[in-house]
Amino acid sequence: MKKILLAAMLLVASASVHAQLLKIGVKAGVNFANQTGDAFDAPNVDKEGITSYHAGLVAEIKLLDKFAIQPELLYSTQGATYKNAVQEFKNELGYLSIPVMAKFYLTDSFSLEVGPQASFLLNQKDDVDFEEPETFEFGLNAGLGFKITENFFIQGRYGLGLTDASKDADVKNSTIQLSAGFMF
């Protein structure tokens, strides 16, 4: 009987430790997206950012007391609006983004986040004909996170695309993301 009780206590303790090491959740938020590069740097073309969204799954793997890895799987829309004297066209790109953030906890609630992001183009809604959009984009992200409670969090992040969004143009994505999420 003592062995069964001891085994049950060890199982409960092990489950508790694993629950503290790995948390899974959801997040969503707004993107303030733009595109950098000189593809449309003409005197008669104005470029403006677009407001879009992102949503998906998030996990946090606690490795040390003040350090964790946060992989994510997000659907994210990015792009820009281009205007000239005759017309206005919007280039909106829908990506499956996979950021992997290193989280450095400055306090129990406040974290600094930095890491790479791989994005795969799923769709393109545009009024401009980028002949061949790139189907893969690599970028870097940096931002801040804050745990409101043990389960609710908010994040702010800047993402800079390092590869071109089009094979024919020097265009890179640049995005500011504001997110809210819930960890289960």
C-alpha cells in the first residue's frame, strides 16, 4: 500500500512539474504592416502601411527560472498600399508564420523576447501584379511581453523581413504586432 501511495504522489508531482515547464495557449492581435525596399521608390508613388491581423497557437517551454523558449504557429497578414496620381493598389500577403522566441524574464511578469521567424506564403490579395511572389520569408523579431495574470498575457513585437517578398522586386515586410493571449 505504501508503494502505491508513493507511486501516486510521484506521478502527481511529475505532472505538476511538467505543467509548469510547458504551457500551451492561443493569441491574436493587430498588425501594423508596411514594406521596405526600393521597388517603388519613384517620385510619384506613395507607400502607406496597412492594418491587419494575426492569430494562432503559442507554447512556452520554461528552461530556467528566468528563461523560456516560445514557439508559435500564426496566420499573419502583411503588406502595404501604394498610390500614384492615377490609382491606388493594396498588396496584402497572408502567411503561416512560425516565430521561435527566446524569452528573458526581467521580472516574474515582464519579459524581453527575441528570435527568428520563418513564414510561408499562403495567399496574396493584391491589386498590383508582383509577377512571382516569394513563397518563403525569413525574418527577425524583437519585443516585450507582460503577464497580466498567470494565464493572460499581452505582447508587443517588431518583425523585420530579411528576405524579399517578391522575386522581381526589392520589397521586404516590416510589421509591428500587438497581441493578447491566454495560456491553458
